[in-house]
Amino acid sequence: MAELCPRLRIRRELSTVLVRTGIAPLDRSDFTRNNRGVIPNPLDPSLPIVDFKRVLQMFKKANPSSALYRRCSEVLGCSVASAGPIPAATPLRGRKFLTIGMTTFDDYDGCYFSIQSIRMHHPEILADVEILLIDNNPSGRAAQALKSLENWAPNYRYIPYNTTQGTAVRDLLFREASGDWVLCMDCHVLFPPGVLSKLIQYCRENATSKDLLQGPLISDSLEPMATHFDPKWSHGMYGCWGMDDRGKNADGEPFEIPMQGAGVYCCRREAWPGFNPRLAGFGGEEGYIHEKIRRAGGRNLCLPFLRWMHRFERPNGVPYQPNWADRIRNYMIVYDELGLDPQPVVEHFEQLLGKDPAQPLFAAAQQEISSPIHSFDAVYCINLDAQIDRWRAMQQRFERLGIRRRVRRLSASETPINHHIGCALSHRRIIAEAKSQRLRTVLVLEDDARFTSDANEVLACALKELEGLDWQLFYLGGYGWEHEFQRVPGCEHIVRPAQITCTHAIAYHQSVYDAILEAVPESPVELAEWVKTHLAIDQFYTFTLKAATFLAQPVIATQDSILPREKRLFEN
């Protein structure tokens, strides 16, 4: 038999792969791996198994525009990276004038009725708005139901997010919004008919506004209850409900207020000053965001027509548990950011909780704020879900560094075929998130990082020296391949490495985000090919990226694979 031409042979091999793996659309949950790195047919395990490496070679030769290429990409994508039970984000469906956004933690009923009320009672605005929901527990019991709302609400967009949790996650609504204006609401709020159309009209008439727009809270009896917060401490919160008679007339003129509860507020997207990315848990946003608006040249206004009803009663309980430690920590962070004296915070909580219970909470918050790591906008730790022991060990190390509450855990991309693929995917995901959230600098730690006892002291000196330099990558440790390090004039605690590998403790500056995101593929399949060329993300940084790179001197972080080569002592 005559030998087939290469193109026909490749097509036949790919066709064989498709037959073996089934024609129906695949779902990653259908796959279970065996210890040889291959995947059985999801529809009929009795069929021959697929050799991943062989399929990857054929995939590389296929025509990218062909159906075979797309099908093989789907097969390979399922085998390269594990997928958790988190629903995918809804694609952007076009730009709108106003984004109505809410965040939720397992409150499907609240979201459902709030969204349906907007659609039923405000139909005149639907062509001008998108409804954006950020699910802060996308692996929870409500996730799939929240995701499914996209099937019948054409202007609804679902985004999963679980890296951090708390009320400050609402900052992401402004980062993800397609609208020129953003109306941020709790996920259990209702608006009287006509209110939202009036708001859109007001926003159009004030197109360059820097103001934060809020309105009167109405009670369950449908009467105005509170137009603002008075700036007073009460029950662990800064702000007490207050009523200005000017808010009783829905047709009245807007008036300035000191602050208001954060159940509903609206701001032009480009004028939004943002929440501090270090915040986590609940508490601290009222008063704080209002002060940032004022410092940015805006006003905090009560629009008497912008009435809203809030569901306060939760007879079935709440799915999350606020705590005093988070609240105290958040207030200390925002007071530090604004340069305010924290003594009123201390006095209030010592009176509320008692001096002895409150003092350790303030000490922990102050230790974190005083740490040099506090200067990074975010700190991430990459950890596989199955590596629980590693995460517990890292939490103990973070405790010693004074940053345990600060660290965002990133569920690592699991790639059993080649762990370098998962490592690169995880770093890329963090950088993409950092860019989306407009983080200036991020510190990324892998879950086997270990530190010296003087890590904070050395890092403080190193960061001080970095302030005057245009840096892009900053290593707290790494393997230098016995190359000499280049000294930096006038600096004693940073050097420039000729070559350095290992990414167990590396900081990124915003100036390098785009270069990495453009060069490192997002798709697991494409990244599998990328790794063939670059071997690993650390090799790419050293030999291809050529970023402005610095290294702490002496090194303050290591990992087990290079520990025998280290000259310093590292804590367990």
C-alpha cells in the first residue's frame, strides 16, 4: 500500500483520536486520570486510551482553523489542566451606560428577587444597563443557580471570584463594569418604580461628576428612614443612621451628607477612588470611601428620589460569619491609609469588647501594617487544593512574618502531565488579576517557600533602596547558578542577578504585567506547547523576558529544592 502523504496521515491520526474520545462535547469532570498520564474515553472506558504526548504532537501540526484542531484542543484542554467546580464567567455582552452591580455569598434568594425586581419594575432602563454579579463563593451551593441566570437575562453577567472575601470585593464591580456609571447595591435591595430611570437621567446630566450618589433608605413600612450616617461610633461600626427632613420629599434637590450606609451607592466609573486592596472580611468601608471621595474633589450627595429598601432580617441565618478581628484590622488599615489617628478606633473597641480581648487584635493589625510586606498591594500564595499540609505550614510561616490575614490563597492550576505548566498558569492568573484590579505591586509566594528569621528587617531595607529604581521583578530568593551578582550603586540590600531561577518568592511591578500576559499563553493547551520552548516560567523570565530584575541581598526566602545550596539559615 502506498504511503499516505503527511497531511493525510496527520488527518487520519487526528480522526482516530476523535473516534476514540467520542464526538459529544466534553466536560472536564468526565475525566479521571490514571498513573500513566493518559485519559480514558469519557463515554466508553473500554475504548483505547489516548496518549497525551502523541495527541499534543499531532495538535501542533493541525490547521488552527480546522474543526479537528478545535476538537483536539478541547480534548487536550481537559487533560492538561484540572478544573474545579467553579462556573465560568459570562462573556462581556456589549457596553452599557449603567452597570448595576452586586456581590454575593450564597444568597441566591436575595439576588434572584433583586434582579427580577429590576427587570419587572424598571423595564424602561433595561436597554441601558447591565446587571453584574460577582459570586464570592463560586464553589458554594448557590453558584450554579446564580450562573444559570445568564440563560434568561440577556443583560446579566456572572463573574466568580474567591481569592478574597468580604464587602471590599465590591471594588471589583468598578473594575469589571462595562458601564460609564456603576450602581453598587447589596444583593437584597429593592427600588421603587421610576427610581432607576431618574438616576440614569441624573447621571447623563452630570457626565463629568466626581460625586458619590446615595439616597434615603426606606423602612419596611415604605417610609423614608435614613438619609445618611452621622459620623459616630456605635456597636463596632463607624456611623449611625440619621434622617434629614430634606430627604422626605422625593422631588427635592440633592444635598450633601457626611456619609451613608453602603447598601446602595453610585459613582462614575472613572471617578471611583477604590477600596484599599488589603481589606478583607467585613467592616470599614463607610466613612472611609466618603473621605476618599472628598479628597478626590467630589461630594457625597443624597438624591431624595434614590430610595431603596434593604432586607435586614435573616431568619435562616447568614452563610458567612463576620468577626471583630477583621473589622478592627480593616479600620486600622483605612486609618493608616488616610493618615488618621487610630485612637478613636482603639477606644471604641476597648469599650465594646473589653481592653484585654481587644488589645491582641489591635497588636496583630499593627504588626501587619508595620511589616514591610504591607507595602505590596497584594500578597498571594499558590497552593494546590490537595496540598492541605503545605498550606497549614505556610500559615505558620505567615504568622511569624505577621501577615497571616494578609495573604490571598490562589488555588493552583493542577497539571499532572507537567507541573511547570500549572506553575506558569498560576503565576499568569495572578498577574492577570493584578492588572484587572489595578494593583501596582504584588508579592507571589509558592507553598514551599521558607524564610530567614531576619526576613522583615532585610526586606525593609531592600524595598527602601528599590524606591528610586525602575524595577519590574524583585526576587526574595532564588538560584543564581553560581554567577556573580552585579552590585547596584548606593545599595547594600539589593543586587542585579545575571541569571536567576525559581519563583517561590517573587514580586511583580505593574510595568511588567503586559509583557508577561502577552508572552505567556492563557490556554493550558497553548501553554503546554510554550513550555516545550521555554521549559518553565522562571527560565522564561531569565532568558527571554529580560525585565529589570533585582534580588534581595542577602536572600531571605528559599525552597526545599535549593535549600542544600543556601549559605543562610532558614526557619522550618
